[in-house]
Amino acid sequence: MALLDKNAILKADDLEYEVVEVPEWGGSVRLKTLTGEERDEFEASQVTINKKGRPEQNMANLRARLVALVVVDEAGKTVFSKYDVPDLGRKSSKALDRVFEKASAMNGFSDEDMEKLAQDFGGGPNEGSTSDSASDGESPSETS
């Protein structure tokens, strides 16, 4: 296999697509793999900073956030924006799980990846520390 130069790498059509049947929604959706930039954005959204400046794991609308990033139309254009995430999060958990699981597999996410993200950014609320971020009643605020 030949070594690639910068132009070959940047011109490579490396995104993959799959169609997933979602009976709860009455049809199918087309999913794409994330770009590096989108994956970094999604991973960064797993952590918020509370009012005391401490990192907390952000599980709010986790499934909807990933689904919003990967559902595309036939032209490959993202169907949802970040503003659609709350509405998407109110859809059937069974349907969201089906799409989320496929999207996770397509993008190489695992349960271990999600746990590592929480640990890398100071742990989640179940970490056995003296942190009061999980019990102080303060709601996290997004950093991005």
C-alpha cells in the first residue's frame, strides 16, 4: 500500500453511511460516521463545569446529542441542529436507543469510552471523592 500525501488524505471520501429501520418513527434514517471535529465536540459535551468550577459528567440527552450529529439526509446534510436536541430527547427511548447503538458502533464508541471520558475530566457524580458537585443541588452549565 502506497504512502499518502497531504492532498490524498484531505481528498479521501472517508465518511461511511448506513440506513437504520426505526419502526417507532414509521421508516428509516440514514446515519453517517462522525468527522474528527464532530467526535471531539460530542466528547466535549460529555462534561460540563458546575457553578463551583468543577467538572461534572453530563448525561443529559446523551442519546439525542449523538443522534442529532449523525442523522443525515440523502445528500449527507445533517437533519438536526443542536437546537433540536431537547425535542429529539423527548422521542421514544426505544427508538433513540436503536439509532444511538448503531451510531455508537459505527463511530467506535463503547461503554468504556464513555466511562473514560468521565474519568478524564474529573469523574462523574459517583466518584468516591469529597467533591460536592453531585450533591450540592446546583445544575451544571454547558461550556460550549
